[in-house]
Amino acid sequence: MFENQLISFFFYYYFFVSLFFSLVISSANIDAQSSYAYCPNSTCNGIQISYPFWRLDNYNASAPQYCGYKGFGINCSKDQLHPIIYLPDAFYVKNIDYNNYSLSLVDIDALYNAQCPRARHSLTLEKLPLSVSDSDSELSFYFNCTDPLPGALPAQCLKSGENMTYFYVDGAEPEDLKWFGICEEKVVATVTERRSFQKDNWIRAIGGGFVLDWRHAAECGQCEESHGRCGYNNSTRAFLCYCRDGTVKV
């Protein structure tokens, strides 16, 4: 009788252990398959959105974790006239080139005030895997200055009463420039167009935008070639590939 009880015990033990592990594996596969389903490509005003970018307006509990880099969310909501990315300030997404790993952006103010755009924030990339393109230039604006700045170019349309706004190209301002107490604010605008900036052609440059390189976030190609969908674990900062069969490859 004791032997029968022992056999019954081991039978039920192995049954429940097997059932437990099958449920764990099944749950993991469901999560992985769900992750695969969460990360489809989409378009936003003609701009293709795929890894390492993701739809901020389609936010759910898993999307930011699974579908792309933190900070690479693009807002395509109906109340936005243009796709917007926040770095952390708002920039209009003009184009994403997935072959050359480049992101073309325009200062949001240039969209709504094209005749005389006022750069309101310097570009801040912080720890994002983005870098300024070699083709870009920088225009350093000094707003509402009570006195002229040495060697600076005037931005005539930004004049406010008797105060003038000036700018320098690619850090051409003197190292000992004492603008505090003379000008109200300094903002560095990034532009792609390279030219001899005279008169008001800086307006066209800001309206044309600038380019960022996201090559450091470009480990997705091999995953997509195997018909997988790319993801990113924000906790471990590891690239993930979600396969159609429910497996996840790091």
C-alpha cells in the first residue's frame, strides 16, 4: 500500500511540475507573440514609422518598452498637423531615411512663423543615440540686444523696438564675448544649409531644418531580413528581435 501511495505521489508531482513549466513557456511565448504584434510598421503623414522609432500616439503599456528606443516616440495624433518628436522640445519630423540612418527635423516655430522664425530652444540630445550630421551648421542667436555685438550678423525681422537680434555662424563669436546684460537670451539653432549668411537668408536655412544621424541605433537590419520585428529593452538597454514563432533573440 505504501508503494502505491509513493507511486501516486511521484505521478502527481511530475504532473504538476510539467504543467507549471508548460504554462510558463506558454505565457512567455504569448508575451513574445504579443510583442511581435505590438510593433508593426505604420505611416504618419507619409512618414514611415518603424524601429528604432515608434508611434507615441499609439501608446500602450508595452509599446515603449518593446518597439523602439526611449525618446524616439513620434506623435502622430489627430490634433497634430505634423509628426512631432520631442528632444525634449518639439521638432517636426520632415523625413526618416532608413537606408542612411538619418532623421530630418525642422524647428516647430519655422512651421507656424515661416516669414520670421524665432528659434526658441537649443538642440539637446542628452543621452540619446543621436548625433549632429557633418552637413549641419550652427547659428548662435542673441536676442533683444541693446548694443551691437562685434562681428555679428543682424536678424532684421526679429528686431523688437530699439533692440536687435544678432547671430553668429558655426561658433564665430569672440571667445570673450560679454553678452550678459546686453542681450536677453542665447539660442543655438542647428541648420543643414551651408552658405554665406547675409541679410535674411538665415530664414530659409531654419525653414529647411537639419539632419541627425541615428546610426548607433541601427542594429535592426539582420532581424528584419529574417522577418522579425525589432525591439529594445529600456531596462537592460539591449536590442531585441521578436520572431514570428514567438521566440526572442538578443
